[in-house]
Amino acid sequence: MKRLLFLICAPLVPMVLHSQEFFEPEDGIVASTYTDEYELAVQNTMREYLDPYACYKLVAIPSIGTEWAVDVAINDTKAWVTGVKVGTRIFSIYQKKDPNYKVSKITRNIDLGLAMKIKSLSQTIISEVRYSTTENFGMDGVTFHFSSWTKDQGFRFGKTWSPDEGSRASIVTDLGRLLLKYAFTEIDSSQIQEFVSKSA
């Protein structure tokens, strides 16, 4: 009886096997053609709203909840942050349950000097990508796809699943959460400045 109860209840318990210290290399969810229909739906949605040449671009795909994305783009005179949230989980759209969904996109200028620091930090961490020696997945977590572009080095990509707190990959993902809040005017840039200065 106890064994039967365990088998019934076990799937309800979130499973976390292992998370990551660094990003793993990939072709890029917003650059390559994916055969998986769900990831293709995410790719097409986020590509439509994000800057193709952002120096920082993060796409978050949670196991539970809605997908979101944020980027930082720079030109010669200014910089800006774009945040993207979907009202309905793209996974349900992919399943044809709700083909009519709302996307909220907002762009907010950010200090050019701060954006350059974000660019430098992004380039440092994306240069540290490496293949993991263990499987990194679980039933409850977030998959992150990250990319950074510069004129000198072009596009570079990485992915991670629910990185360990304090890890190199978590710097990018925690920064992404702050940038998303900044884009939607939930915080000011001082919190981003403090985080970037501490993480550099």
C-alpha cells in the first residue's frame, strides 16, 4: 500500500536533477531553425520583437508559467532595453488551445555607459561556454537561451537550465530578470548598476 501511494504521489513532486555553473554552447534559439515545434513557436515569437543585433539577449522558457525575453541594444549615441512578455503560455498556443494571444513589448532607454558595461559582462560570460559533463534538466525550472552580438565577434550563443545561485550563468539570468523589471518600469536603473558593478 505504501509503495502504491509513493508511485501515485511521486510525479507530483518537482524533480531537480542538476543545474549549471556555465552556459553550454548552442546555435541560438533566435537565430537557427529548430525542428521542435514548441521551440520554433518561441523562436518565431521572440524574433519578431527583439533586436537582431542586441549585445545582450535572453529568452526564458519556464516549465510552469509564461515565456519572456529581454534584450539590450546599443548604437553610437544611445542604448535601450526591450522587454517581452506573453499573456498566454506559448506552449498552449503550440498545442492549438489558444491561437489568439497577447504579447506585451516595451522599450525603455538606458544609460549608454551602463549598457556598455552590460555588453562587456555579456561578452565575458558567453566566452566561458562549455559542454556539461552531467545532464541538466528537471520537471520544475527555467531553460534560458542567451546570445550576445558584437561587430568584431558576431553572434555567440549559450543555453542553461536553472543555473546554480552565484554561478557564472546565474549572473546573466539574474540580470535578465532585473532588465525585464526595468523595461516595464518596475525598478530604476540603480539596481542594475549595482548588480553589474558587483558582478564585473
